[in-house]
Amino acid sequence: MSVCFRKTVSLVFEYDTPRFVNINSKIVGVLSRFIQLVIIGYIIGFVLVYKKGYQESCPVESTVVTKVKGVIYTNYTVEELGIPNYPQLYNRIWDPTDYVVPSEGLEKGGFFVMTNVVITPNQTRGICPEDTQIKLAICETDSDCEIGRSLEVGNGVQTGKCVDSSRVNSDLKTCEVFSWCPVEQDILPLNGTRALLEEAQNFTLLIKNTVAFPFFGEQYLRRNILEDANSSYLQQCRYHSHLDPFCPVFRIGDIISGSGNNFSSVTIRGGVFVVKINWQCNLDFDFLEFCKPKYSFARMDNPEAKIAPGWNFRLAKYHEENRRTLSKMYGLKILIEVDGEAGKFNIVPLMLNLGSGLALMGLVTIICDIIALYCIKHGEIYKEKKYKSVRGDDAFDVTPNLNSAAVTRGNGYNRFGGNETPAENRQDVIDASLSSL
């Protein structure tokens, strides 16, 4: 049997036991106490106090209902509007059924508030010139228009004819198309300098949010409308982060400005925003008093986008079988996001966190050993006192011809348990055993 193989097998018959060595060193002593204080501070300050490691937690379950209110009357001159066709469609009264789409809200309590619009009234199915903004539809002769071709960004299917554009003061020709006619002319009102419904910043939003923590019991259920609120309070209060942080009624303008954006510039092309409601509840105390919402606002789309910025969509209102009004709506898509959790005392997480924290105390020994053995003077002396190898009479011999019973690092070979042990070597073993106590 080779020596290498016997060394490998010998590992099965070895046992390591800790040895305690008292090192009198200012550097190592101060370092060990400092690390112990840091670990204890971490366990108590961060794990138990800040992260509430003594509590069992439950994520929030939530439902949201929203309601937008506000009325605007627009009355611009033709010159201000800059709309050549049907300017009267933009001068009118606007209420929530006109500018909130859909009126019952979107997913998770979200909603859309229209702030700008391009209206194309009285469209009917027929044949008409394509819009000049569709560059591939601009033509000079009929040969430039292919019968049956449909452009991805176009409004219809080409008939194969090249005709005069329907735009005012335009000398261009475009391909004739089968489409809803007249086709949309994407010209923003007020020349795109401001939104048609710029006063929408004064619209109000009521958020009704119900949360529950069923893991701890059915009694832990409440709304973001506080118990002492009444109908007159809801009509008068407006959310303010300092003056009234629990009012569930928000100005649309405050939501946009609270996200760090300018309302007037955003409403021209629209954008996507989120109202975040965070619930952090401590059920070890009074539920209604220590479980209240915190609101924050953020913008979700990229305001610096150079292509297709903002938020818009088209909506058609059909008057009869072959007549409709098409509206391209720009505005604010506002989503409601609810998150949070509740915590309650439980002995199990407390014991787990304490046990995990105390296990970190083992780092003190590891770090101080490295410093004492390798980083300060007299490291070799510490090594001699820390590491000791002892062989018993029944030890597995790596080399059968070597018949020694005990080895002490730095002290040669020793055997105990027989009559051949020299007295001086036996005394070394006793001294080493005493020094380890």
C-alpha cells in the first residue's frame, strides 16, 4: 500500500478538537472586542429593531376603486385653436364622462384622463385622399399608387389613383384610398403649445383602497379612508404630504408635480404615472392607529423619448351604421400600485434571528486568529501554542516502520501509555496540556 494512499486513509482515523489559548495582546484583544460589539450592534440594531426580526410578516391583499371629478368649459377663438375644420367641437363643456376613459376605470383602479384631443367628425366609409403626413402615400402620377396596397401607417387601401390632397393650403398629391373619410389630420389644437384641457390639473381623484392581512385573522381589515372621516371632510380635504397626509382626495396637478414633472408640458402629449400606496403595519400595537397608508408618486414612461413620446390612443363613437366621430386622445394614464406588509410578534423568527446572529460571533475567532498568527510579531510562538498533534497507541500508521506514539509540534516525538516515555518528554506533554486550559 503506497504512502499516499495510507495518508488518505489516515484522515478517517483522525479527530480535531478545539484548543483554547489565552493570548495577552493589546492589538488582538481590542480587535476582538470591537468585532464583538459590531456583531451585537448588528443583531440588536439592524436585525431586531430596524428589520423587526422578532415578527412574523404577511403581505398585504388589496382592492382599489377610483373616482375622478371636475368640469371644464373651453372657449377659444379660431385663431387660438389653429383648427381649420369644425373648431366648434373643441369649445364645449367637458365632464368626467367625456375625459375619463373608460369611465369605470382601468385595471387595478387605474384610469385615463384626457388632456388633449384631435377630433375627426362625421367619418363615413368611402374613397378619399390619404393624409400628406403619410410620406409613402405622396405621389405625382397614378403609377405611384398600387391598387390594393395598404401602408402600415396609412389610413386605408389604395385605389391606384393619385389625387389632390384634402389638406388646406397644400399643393401635394396623395394616393386615393378606401377608408373612413375624411381621414384623420393629426393637428393638435392650440398649435401644440399647450393642452386643450390644461385646467385638468384641478380635477380631483378619490382613491378608495381596502386592505387586509388574512394570515393574522379576518379582523385585520381596513380602508385608507380613516374612521373619523365624514362626507364633508372628503369634499373639503386635499392630500398634502405634510398638512393632510391621510386625505384620500388628490388634485391631478399635485400627482404630476409630486412625481417631479411640469403639468403644462406633460399634458400636451400625455404620460404614464403611478400612485404608490404603501402599508407598513405593526400588529403588536393598535391596528387602526399603527396601520396607515403612505402615498408617493412617480412617472413610468420616458419623458425624454424622441420617438412616440407620451401616451395616446384613438376612440371612435358610432352615431349610426356608417357614421362615426374619431378622437385621438392624449392624456394621463394613472395607475394605482399597492404594496406593504404587516408584522406580529412570533417566538420562532426571534429565535432564528438570534441564533443566526450569534453564529456570526464565530467570525471573531477567525479574524483574530488570522491577525495573531500571520499579521503581528511573534506569530510563530502563537502557532506553537495553538496547534498540537497527539498520537495514541492505536493510531493508524502512515508508514508502518515508524512506531512513534505522539507528536508535538516543535517538541519531537512522544509516546504515552507505555513504560518507554522519557520523563522530560512526558513533562512537555503535561506543560502543553496545562497551557491549553
